[in-house]
Amino acid sequence: MKIPILWLREYLDENISLDNIAHKLTMAGLESELQTIKQGTWSGILVGEILEIEKHPNADRLNLVTVDINNEVKKVVCGAPNVEINQKIAFAKVGSELLDHESQQLVPLQAAKIRGVVSEGMICSEKELGIGDNHDGILVLPPKVPKGTKLESILGQEILETEPTPNRPDWLSVIGVAREIAALNNTTIIEPSLQFTESNEETATQASITIEDSDLCGRYTASVISGIKIQESPEWLKEKLISAGQRPINNIVDITNFVMLETGQPLHAFDLTKIQNSTVKIRRAKDKEILITLDDEKRTLSNDMLVIADEEKPIGLAGIMGGLHSEVTDNTTTILLESASFLPANIRKTRTELKMRTEASHRFERHLNPGLAIMGQKRAIHLIQQITQGSVCKNIIDVYPNKIATESIIITTQKVTEVLGTKFTLKQMQTIFTSLGIESQEVNKTTLEITPPYWRSDINIVEDLIEELARIQGYEIIPTKYISQPIPPREEQPERNLSLKIQDLLVLSGMQEIITYPLTSKEALEFVENKRDIVPMKLANPMSQKPEDFTYSNISDTLGFREYLRTNLRVGMLETIAHNVRYGADNIKLFEVGKQYIPRNNNLPEELRVALGGFCGNRDQLNWTNDQEPMDFFDAKGIINMTFKELKLESIFTPKIDILFEDEICSAIVVQGTEVGVVGQVKNEIARNFGINTKPVIIFELNLHKLLPLTLNTSQYFSKLPRFPISYRDIALVVDNQISAITLIKSINDHKLVINVDLFDEFTGDSLPSGHRSLAFRIHFYDQDHTLTSEEINESVDKILNKLQHTTGATIRETR
Amino acid sequence: MDNIPDINNINETYEKALGELKDNKTEQDLSTWRTKYLGRKGILTGLLRNLKSTPIDSRREIGQQLNNIKNLLENNYEEAINAAGKSDNKNSSVNHVDITMPGRPIQNGRLHPTTQIIREVCEAFLSMGFDVAEGPEVEWEYYNFDALNIPADHPARDMWDTLWVESDKQEKGNILLRTHTSPMQARIMENREPPVRVVVPGKVFRYEASDATHEWHFYQVEGLAVDQGLTFADLKGTLFEFAKRIFGENRKIRFRCDYFPFVEPGVDMSIDCFACSDSGSIEPENCSICKRTGWIEIMGAGMVHPRVLEQAGYDPNKYTGFAFGLGPERIAMLKYGIDDIRHFYSNDIRFLNQF
């Protein structure tokens, strides 16, 4: 909210310094920034008081004005028509910098002789100060501004830009902020006048008010003011509204707006003659009832909305906006002035449904205390009477069906210590409460009974009061200490631990972690995974919605519409690889550990954690020591092997069909009979759809929720180092392509003396029978009881070869 | 050479000899190699000489193998010496090595900067006796709002622009993408007996247009401590200690009053701006990092609101507690001078591999 400093000043003792005020308010909870809207430096421009006005001896239209700027008295020549004795004005001494409008430059003011009389300075207009266009007269300042003050420290063009928190509707008012400043200076504010005189006419004879739905309207006050002439507001009022960022309309509307900005209480003035039978009912709208609001919009209402109605029709949307029909116009002479209290939740609900947001609704939904309604009413009457000389009917109507007594709160010094960890004396507490306008009564030496004031709706429990003490005193007075209580018991987080472990292992294997958005398009999700009988969860209010008639040529065209919760991480990975390929990345090795969301009926989705790896491009960076070869399936498999080895699990790979992968280059990853993941080479067509046209893309997917139970049973034991030498033999086998390597390795491993087999070569070529390949193995032999003799080894090799030939048709190619 | 030949040391010798032969390129080196292995006092000759010491039953086989290897090595030597003869004799006896050539590249992996900061943050709190827990990213309205003293139609809900999931209203309200990690405060208290001391890292979402300082998807780390006798002073001590560990001993730390519905009193913790504080190079009046305030907000915190304790089944007359929440991306941005939060989840490798 914009709080003009000059306006704020009116409620503050003039001795209060506003130096650093934005900082002080910010520390106390109201984030503020002081903004100065002015041109030039105003150096040397001070507040002066006009002591004397004489005619200029040589010019009829000019005056000789004596100005007191506190410690000095100056005589200047002034031609302004509006100069008057005792005015406070902006006085520029000789040498002050003023804005020259033609050159837009700052020009120092010269001493001048005007028609034979020396002028020792100048009384400034708005235009000369660069704060407005008015050059018809001098700028007149509020009477309370102390003379000698630097103009820049008081002029309303200094604005406190505040960001009130939702619990403090009182900060949505100038007085509310003034109260805060007063409290921080350990004093109280100067209250504005609520005085007015009443006529003999009874308000109740002029209008009748009935609250039909008192659950939604706690209090309704109304006054009737007649004999009003609608016209422009006086200058001071217009200026205040403008400085606070509001547009002046007419005197009555301006006063209601002014009072809202000043006190925080929204008001509304109806033209009484437009109210059918002068009868006002506060009731729920009928279903589909129509109201044209002030902004000329036709609103269709529902019966959970509250309206102000006359006998026939709604005349206003309670707490949000008045109706067009009953608005104050130039012909209005009698008004019904409303100042009421509405149920905050209902105001918010209504304005949300109608997609409206007004200054009034903004305040009402933050819970205004009913006590504020009558204060706002009186303040507005005071101003209307002062400005329009209208006649106010006596005995304001005040319908207050469920008057709730403000509950008092007990606060003890002990409780304060328990929460803050520091001591306040009862006296300190009282001082702070008093400065905030909070009444406190001493119950005993350590206890106060507190009654929250009418403008505060946020003080309900003792902790609220404790915050008041801490923030006014300043949080810096609270000591810092380490928790001395014993450390509470821990709860194991196995899933998180597994995630961390896998992240670490994948990093160790040279992969870069990514984090992708969990929202994506349904088309993309379905494009990359086998059809399942689930539909991804959809956002009710996505930030970008796919048009119904949207068509696309590539799946990547749909990725801008993030409407669905991902059921896989594949889309994010392909999107990321595509992004990086586009920027010229070559050896891409990425992984993500994240959640996929599997819908459940009438429940939160199941959040299943997945580790996804993606590879694309050359294995190594371009370098003289290596060949540039694209990564393939076995790069991914190697990392999976390493990962599982570190997890102390044995994984096996079996062929699998998955829509994402080439049929021949896709494998399930199986651990202890459970399929825990899949790895494969992405189909070219799919990669292309994401915009990857260069090198093969390899992806692996590990389902951590399936892996987790398996990792919990693993254990690790030390195995003794070999006591005898390990021997090896190399053999090259020629086998049919249909025989898988793992079959051969398993078969070799079955031999009791074999402790390890390395597959070190694969060879295909014309020298081999067609449909065959040669695989070379190094077989390591060991016995824990003795050093193996070459006979034993040769015998073992023979046995192994025999068995292989028998079961797989493998024949020996060569030995070394 | 007193080695008794057996099938293993024969093979080893063979491998070793072959390996060394490959490293020798000049005729002179090759000749030295020949003397070492095949010469009169050479290793292989020595093994052959000791053949008589091997067990009788395997002597024949070992002998065959030794001769076999000797022949192979002779052949290899011949090939090597021929090759050396043909090569350019101007080469010096030592191969030229240009040590300024780049080393063999090692491609190392990295954690995402957000993960790095989260780990750093958790580590700091773990050492102060906090446990780490995680919770659902798709959440009930109840835990995200109501359980945290933010009832429906309360204006405080505006503080969290929410992405809602299409769902029928259930007992715990509608389904949404959690807007903060704070729902875990309620969930933890529902599931654990006091005392508790937990930090919760995780993803959160906001209905928000992205710009340099706003993302609709980001992370938070939530903290909660509830026990008998915890005070604001403990909150201050814990967070000051944390800030020192993350930002260094010399950072100034500031607590100011702020409002969050689930704490009372509420706190905003800031550190002094490193861009424009006395050590920095920017004038405070022009500093865009701290928006000319000299302070950078890094955390929201406060004493747990009694209603939140009560609703989760803790007795607010017996227990007090504090809670806090921070954004790891923001910390990373401050630490590394990252000027745009959108870098984090666009996953450009040129960004990621800087951290």
C-alpha cells in the first residue's frame, strides 16, 4: 500500500523522527520501502511560515512577503494569488537548485532584484518543485509542519511503499501504520476527529435496515445525510487521494475512499432516493439474481453470496462493490452511508467466484473488527458535514445482532519467558501494550489481563501478544542458545538412503544429475511407455492449457503444455537430451532420481521413485588419446553392473519388449527374480520426435521401490585373500549366434575350480561359419587347498570344453 | 636364476617378457632385452636349466611349455629387431614425450546444484541432532493448508498460489501440488511422539509465471523441532549456527518479524548482502541483489503455532517448538552469483557442470 509520509505525519507527534522509518517498520513486520517521487534534490528548500504580506511598492500584482524559516527571516517578492498569512510554504533560499522546465536542468536560484526590490529567495509552486503542473499559485503545506524542516523530509511525495501481511488489515490504513510508528517510538497517535452535529430528524424514520442473514453480516451501521451538493472535493482531499494512488471522483465518493485509506474501514454511499421504499435488507442473493455493479458489469449471483438489497432488488454486493443503479451521481442530495462488518470468508469466496478484487474486499476478507465499522461511520460523517455542510439525521442506525464481547487474554511473565527464552518485566510489557493502544490490567505482580483494541483482529491468543512484545522490543534482544534437550530418536529412511546411494554411484560413474519438471503433456507420456490402464493425473488449473484443436507434427510440440503429472521420467530425460544436443553437447551422460505419480482412486497418487539414466553422443571427449566412438547399450549396462555390484546385488539381463526401445536392444534388469528395471536403445523414431537426430540414445530405468526391499536383505562378508596362486587359461570358442554369452559364462563358472571368467573378445568374420561368432574367454582357476597343477587345469579346461560343446555346440577356435 | 619352473611362473615370465619387448624400440634396447631373457644367463635359460628340479610327473610338460615359449619369444624378437632396423635411425634412444599434451580425459559426474545444497543443508542440521524425512509431493489440501492454521477462504492462502489436481473433494479436501514442505510438519507430528527434530527437503510447486527470480517448480528444506522447553532463543541459536556454517563465520544475521499462519511469533531471517556489504564491490544504493536494503532474506521461521500443535495431537501446554523453511536454489544463487533461477531446471549441461 502507498502511505504518503505527509499524510502519515498528521497523526504523529511532530517530534517523532521518521529517519530510517522504512527499516524500523520492516523489522517490526511491515515490509516497507521509502520512495521519493520528486525531481531534483530540493537542496536548500525549507518549510517557511508567512509572517507578513505587503504590497510591492512598484507593482500592483506583486507582494512583498516576509517568511520565517525558523532561525532566519527573509523578504521575497511573490506574485501568487493564493498567498496568505500564517501559511506554511516551501521556501527556496538563494543558491537552492530548482528545476528549469525548458531545459529540464537543475539551476541554482540567483538573488534577484524584481522591480527594484531585492528578493532573498522564492516561494515555490508545485511546478517549480517538479512535483506537479500547477503553476497558478504557491504550494501550501499542512499547517502542522514545523518551520525550518527540509522540504524533502515532509512533502507528501515521499511515499512509504508497504507490503502488509494478510493478518494485519489495520496496516491497510494510514492510521494503522501511524500507530505502529508511534508504538515504535513509545508514544501514541493523534486521533482524528469524529465530531459532528445531528439534526432533529431520526435516521430510523428516513431508512430502515434489516439484517436477514446475520451469519454473514455481523454489524451494519447506516446514517442518512441530506442537503448534500455533489461537487469536486477540496484540494487537500484530492491531493491525499492522488498521493495514495487513487483517482478523485466527487466529494462523497472521495470521502468514503479517504476514510477507508485512513482508518481501514470500507464504506459505501447509496443515493437514498434510488432505494425502493428506503428499505435496506442484508440478505443472501437469490439464485441467478442479477446485479449490475459500479463498474458496469452484469453479475449473476448465487445464493451463497451476500447482497445489500432494497425491497425489490440487490443494490450492492456486500463488502465488494456497490450497484450502478443506486450510485451517487451529480444529482444526489441525500445519501445512505453504509459502514458494516461482513464475514471475511464469505467475502473472499464471493469475490473469487466472481473474479473480482476491490479495495473493500481486500480489507474485509482480512477480517475487520466490527468495532471499526462505527468508527469509520463517524469519521466519514464528520468529513461529509465539514465538506458538504450536509444535515445528519440523529441516532445513526447500528444493527449489531451477534454482539460478541471481546475476550480478554491473560499473559504472565512466566509464559513470555517460556516462549521467548528471555525475561520481560510486567512494567516493560505494560509500556509496550500501551504504546500499541492495547489495554492491559494488572491482575497480580506477574499477570496482565489484556483487551485487544477494536482495530486489531489478529490478537486472539497469548502467543499473539508475545509476538507484539518481541517485535516492538526488537528480535535482536532475544538471546541465542543451543538446544540443550537430548537428541530425539531417529527414524530410518531406507528409501531416501537408497536414493542417495544411487545418486552417488551414478555420479561416480561419470554421470551428471539433472532435475526435470514433474509436469508434462499426456501425449508425450503415452508416447514413450507401454500402454497401461492408468490415466495420468491432470491439473485443474494448468498454467498453459492445450487448445482443443491443437495439432502437432512432433511430440516435442506438446511439451509446452504441462498439464499432467508424469507417470515416467523418460519424457523429461529425452527433453533434456534434446535440449543439450541442440546446444552442441556431445558426450551426454545424465541421470535423474525422481518420482513418478501413479493415480489411485479418490486418493493421493502413489509416488514411485525411479532412477533414470540417459546417454547420447561419444563416449569420451575429443582427445588425442582415444577414438571417438558413440556410446551404446553396453555403456549403460556397465554402469548398471557397477551399481548393482556396489549394492551387493546380482543382476541378470533378459530380453524384453518395451515401446521406447528397439526390440533387439532392450533388456529387463532382474534381481532375485524381480524385474527392477529396463535398459535399451531408444527407437530412432521416438528420439527424432523429441528432436534428437544425431547419435543413438540409451536409457536405463531403475524402479527404486522394487529395488528397495531387495537391498534390505543384503549383507557383506569379508572373503579371504587367495593363499595359492590363481592360474588362467585363454580359450576362444566358436558358437552359434543364438547362444548367449551369459549361457557360456554360466556354464564355465559352474566348474568347481573356476573362480572367475572374463569375456575379452568378440570376433565375427568370413573365416567363421555363417551365423557364428567367436568369443574369447580368460578362465581363472583356483583351489583353496593347494596350488593347481597344470594337469588339473588342463583337465578342467577339457571338461569345460566338452560340456560347452555338448550343451551349446561351441567348439574351440584356438588356445594359447 | 634359481627359480624352479612351474606352469604359472612360465606363463608370467612369458607375459612379462612380451610386454617388455613391446616397450623396446631401438636395436640396442632389444639386444639388452634378449640378453635378459634369452641370453646364456637369461631368465628363460635359467628356468630351462632348473627343469631338473621339477617334479618328475610334470617335468615333461613343463619342459615342452618352456621350449614353446622360448621359440615364441625368439620369433617375436626377430620381428621386433627387423622392425627396428627399418625405423628411422635418427630417433634418439629415449622416446620424445611432449608433456604439454593434454592428459587422458576423465569425465566426472556431478550432483545437481540443488541436490548439493540440500545435502549441505541437511548435513548441517544432522550434526545438530535433526533427522531427515521426506513426504509426498502431491498432497491433500488439509495438510498443505488447514492443518497449518490456514483455513479455506483465508486470505493467507494467497501467499501460496496453488496448482490443483483434478479430483473429487475427499475428507481431507482436494488434491494439490504442495506449495511448501510445511505439510510435513503436520504429518510428522501425526506419526511421531514428541520430542521431534526433523528437516524435510523436497519439491514444491506454485502457480507462478517464471522469471529470473521465480519458478513454478523449486525445492524447500523444512525444519521442525518440538520438545518441552524449546524457546525462541533455541530457534535463534539453531538458525544462526546453520547460517554460519553455510555462509561463513563473518556473515551478519538478522531476525525480523514476519507472518506465517503456522507460527507465532513469526520470523524472517536475513543475512547481510555480500554484493554490497563493506566487503562487496557494489554501492548499496545501486545493489540489485538486496534491492538496496543491505539484507537478503534466506529463511522464514517461527515458534510453532499452538493451534498447529493441537491439531496434530500435541499438547500445546506441554510442548513448544519451532519451525523454519528455506529455498536451496536461493542459497545456491547467492553462493555462486547465479542471476536466473530458470537455469536450475532447464538442465543445460553448460550450467550444471559448473558446480
